[in-house]
Amino acid sequence: MPAISMNVNGKAVCGEVEGRTLLVEFIRDKLGLTGTHVGCDTSQCGACVVLVGGKAVKACTALAIAHDGADVTTIEGLAANGKLHPMQEAFREHHGLQCGFCTPGMIMASVDMVNRLGKNLDEDTIRHELEGNICRCTGYHNIVAAVKAGAANM
């Protein structure tokens, strides 16, 4: 089996993987970082979003071996020094979650959105950018409010 190495949440990690091992499987099963969720296995729900090189990637359809040497950030890697990332804090403060299953992917996609588009996001832009992330519990109103607040504080 091929060996891969990458930096995950600022730490060097390595492991042997089969060629067909998905990035989400490597993160969850090999590294034990279970905040990245598997919801659909078809890249439609967005529960598996992580940042690779600072950009959002749906880890359920990305091969781990293709990310050998990459810098990966999962939901566990956003908080720093015991303090939540501004986007995490905004989701908590604005009740941007119910069951929480989609939340890690929503937050990671939102961080990417702000990194690409800046802090000044309107509701239409946020809703358009989150089209690849599905929440089955909320009406998205609080998610949009959370993204706006998180963006302003990033």
C-alpha cells in the first residue's frame, strides 16, 4: 500500500492507504478526526467539506493519495488557543445549527467563502455559495445570519 503524508490541522501526519481510500476516510478512520462527516458519498450534501491549501474540498469524493503533501484543515483545526474561530462562534451565537450534522461542512465552506469573496457578503451571495451544502433541519435563515456575522469578525 502506498504511504502518504500531509499536514492536518498544522500537524504532520502519515499513513498507508489503498489507492481508493477517500480523503474523508483517511481523516476520520486513520486520524480519528470525526468532525468531518459523511452524508451522501456523492459530493452533494457538503457535510464532508475540509480546507485543502485553504480552499474548500468535498472530502467524500477526493482520493487521499491525491492529497499527498497537502495542507488540510478540518473543523477541529479552526479553533486556536482554546478559542473558537469567528465562524464557529457565529454559528453558536446565531443558532446556525440544529442537529449539527451539516455544521462542520457549512462552517468550512463559509470560511472558504469569506477567504475568496471578502467579509462584505449579502444574503443572496451567501445562499448561492452554500448551494452545495444541505441542511435538513433548518430553514437556512440562521445559517445565513451566522455566516454574515462570522464573516464580519474574520
